[in-house]
Amino acid sequence: MTTAVRARAGSRRGAPGAGRARATPLLVNGRPRYARWRAATLAAVYVLMGLHIAHWKIAGTTLAPLELNEVMYTLELGIVTAGFLFMTAAVLGTAIFGRFFCSWGCHILALEDLCAWLLERAGIRPKPVRSRVLLLVPPAAMFYMFLWPQLRRLWEGRPLPSLHLRTDAEGWASFATNDFWRNLPSIEIALLTFAVCGFLIVYVLGSRAFCTYGCPYGVIFRLADRVAPGRIIAAGDCSQCGACTAACGSQVRVHEELTRYGTIVNPACLKDLDCVAACPNGNVRYGLTRPPLLRSWLRTRVLRRRYDFSMAEEALMAAVFVVSLLALRGLYNAVPFLLTLGLGAILAYLAVLAHRLVTAADVRFNRLQLKRAGRIAPAGAAVLALAAASAMLLAHSGFIRYHEHFGHRAALALERSDVVSADDLRGAIAHLELARRWGLVAPRPLRERLGGLHARLGAMLVDEGQTAAGVAHLRWACALHAGQPRAQYNLGVALASLGNDAEAILALERAAALDPADADAQNNLGFLRGARGELVPASAHLRRALQLAPEHAAAHFNLGRVLLRLGGRQDEAQRLLERAAALDERYAAASRELLAAPEK
């Protein structure tokens, strides 16, 4: 039976700092099996997520989601959230022990490693893609999410927010909430994000590609790792077999860094301990040593990487990524930022593959030979077709996103403005209508905002005497967003003024159903039904209007008229008509005429 080699810490010659490192002991028999423990831990993350959601569904109130992006609410609004405290604890832990959270607690990395394992079982080992441009994506995303809002605050002269706690009643709960899904995408988008950022990106760009080329939180953990004394260290002579480097899923050149520095200084190291398990001599350990920040930078700088792309190809990738970001982020009010980053990286590499298929003699992607000796293989033709389809879809998405962005921006400006013209409303409607008409879907926020704009323009045109044109816009408003009681009411009134009483009654009934406290809707329903001879339901509507608004002069007058026509209620009708005249002198003459000659 083979036993692990027991080497004293610091016995390896030529390893700077290794003599001061304190290493954890190896297992006596065989190599440690960290992979299974880590798989169980990552599976437990999903179990806990499921239990968290189940508790919310059953109890109605639960702990606020432990979402790392809730840090933005703390930085921008000062709301201390469970997600902020969770992120703080993870960063502090990383600053001491290294990036264990990323490899042992991240739900996205769990999917990435699962994908890599499944691909390996299928005999596929994706080639890691090394790009200069894509390495800039995570720090740029981190800057945009966390630093840019603070710089903008300083530029605008706004004060820093004070830290405080909130409840659901105040709009955003710090800890206990009944709105667990408040900051999470829909189930469909969440599953798509998992599929793209956890699986597809691994097949296209290599193991843990989203960690390398997409994750903004990883940048913060990388910075914290620079001060962490807990590191992978060399605890004996290295045979330079490269087993540790081959086992590393983060593409760290483990054996080279251990030989040169005695420890891993690359902050991409996620402390998954696969390199520890892979070392045949047990000379790779996890232990405590002086962190890179306290060493000479020249002695501990990360080894120079070899990149796969020319500068022209890097420029192409940068252009495609930026276009993808602008076209996809927030598309249809659905595509989240992290999903956009993953898709952008994939599309950028797809563009390079398509370019190489056109210009290079030989092109290979993982196990697929796309082009050989200038001849495009069927797989290469499929990649070109995919690239063309992706380009068309991206162009379409960019068109939709352009009109979504400017339409929503114009609508928001109109909502904040006291003075609005019909032309302003038409401009905002034109943008959003193009997005609705040509989009693959019409999301609810777009329909609701577009419906609100049509309702506002329709009411404005009716007030200006353009009733027919106003009715057309009000019909659109109700079709796009049927849940607008005021639009339904205005449509009913406008239709009644055009003599379309039957359709007006339907619109007013919808308005009354949406807003049961609307006395005007009940009054108009009573008036129209009374005019059609439906006296009993008319009286019911008018009595309801008076219950809601006892001082409603028109309802008093209309109910008095209806009761006179019903007969037998002369006294009540007289009181109502006299009350109407007292409330509004415009009804005085008409009330006297009705009482002098009651309607039959």
C-alpha cells in the first residue's frame, strides 16, 4: 500500500517563505478526497436555497434573500440588508482564509464544475480560452455596479446615506420579508442564466469561464485574497510533474508558482484543494504563510499568461461584447446584467471563430475540426450559420432595446413633468409602439407604460374636442393595459358623448369593477341606464354613488329623475332634487322643472 510522503514544512529547497509556513497535515492513507466533500457542500447550497424558498411559501415571511447584489442597496440607499451582511462576512473570511467561498459556496461555480465533470465523463475537455479583453470584463462590471454610483453621487454633490434598517412597510425589508422574490428574476430567466453562465459558457470558453470572464463579485474576492494568510503552499520538494496544474480548474500554473514563490500568489486560485489532492508526493498543502500583499511585488507577481488571440481579434471581441451588452441588458425588461455578461463573452468568441473560418486555413473548437486545409467541415458550416443567426438576432435585439430605452426614458420624463404636450406623448408612444410591434414578446411593463401614455393622450384629445381621435387612443390604452380604471372611465364618457351608449356602459362597468370606490363611474352608469329605460339597475348604481360620495350633486339629481320615472316615490325624489340644487346651483332650474312636471 502506498503511503503519503511526510515532508516537514520548509524542507523544500529554494522556496522563498516556505520555511515560515505552517501546513495542514496530510491523511496517512491515500490522498485526501476534497472533491467529494466540495460536491456535497455545493449540493447543500442548493438544498438550503430550496428550503429557504419553501419556508417563504409556507410561512409567508422569511429571511431576506442572501443576494450579493443587495450590497448596492446598502451603498446607494443605506439599507442594511441580509445580503450585505452575507457579502461582508464572505469578504472578511476570504481576507483570512482565501477564496474558499467561491469554490465551496457559490451556486454558479457549482454548475460550472458540474458541467466540466459531465463533459469530462463524455470525453470532452473544453480548451480554456485566454483573452486579454475578456479579462477586463469582471473589473469593469464591478466598477459599474459598486463604484460608479458612488462617484456619480460625489459628482452631483449628494450626501452619503446613513445606514439604517427597514421593513416591508417601508418598501425594502432588511431581514424579514414577505417579498422574497423582490430582487430575483423570473424562474424562466433564472434557469436560462444557470444554463448560460453555468453550462454553456464552460463548453465554449473552458472551465470556470464565468468566474474568469464574467463575475464582478470575484474581483472583490480577488482583492481580499491578496491579504489572506491562508494559501496553497509547497511543503516539500516538487518533482515538476505538473499534476497539480493539470488538476486546477482555474487554470493556475500551480507547480510553477510553487517552485518560484513557495505559495500560490495568483488570486484566481479558488482554494478548491484539487491541487492538494492531485500531488502524488503530498507536497502541495493548504497552510498559513505571508500573503502576497506583504511580499515584494517583483518577487510575487503572477506569471505572464499566454493569450490565444491577436490584437485584431481582441478588438473584434471587445466590439461584439460591447454591442451585446448594449443590445441585451434589460431586453424585454427581463435579461439581467450577469446573464448579459455571460452571453456577451460567448458571442464575442463566436465572432472570432466565424472570422477565423473565413480567413484561416485550419480552425478547431474543442474536439471539433471546423476547417482543415482551407476546407470548411460540416461543423464549421454549422458554426457559421449559428454566428449569422446570432448576428441577426443581436441586431434585432439592439433595435428593440434602442426603442425600449428611449421610449421608457421619454415616458419617465413625461411622468415627472407638469407640462406635457400631445407631441411629447406621441414621441414616447412611437418608440414603445415599435418595440411592442416588432419585439419577440411584449413584456408587461412595456404594455402598461404604453397603455398609460395612450390613456393620457386620449384624455388630452377628448378635452381638446378631438373626441374620435381620443377614443382611438383610449381603446388602445384599455387593450394594452386593461387594469387602468381611469382610462376605462374616460373611454366610457367619451363613447357616451359620441352616442355609443352600449359600449360606454361596458367601459364604465369595467371602470367600476377596477375601482369600486369610484362614485363618478356609478353615477354615469346610472345616468346611461336610466336613459335606456333600465330604471331599476340605474337606481342601484346611483344609490351606490351616493353611498360613496354623499355630496355628489349629479348623483342626487339623476337618482331623483329616475325615482320620478319609477313612480310612487315623489317625496324621496323631491328631497333628492332639492339637495342637488343646494349642492350645485346649476341643477336648480332643472330640478324645479322636474318637480313641476315629473317625467312619466
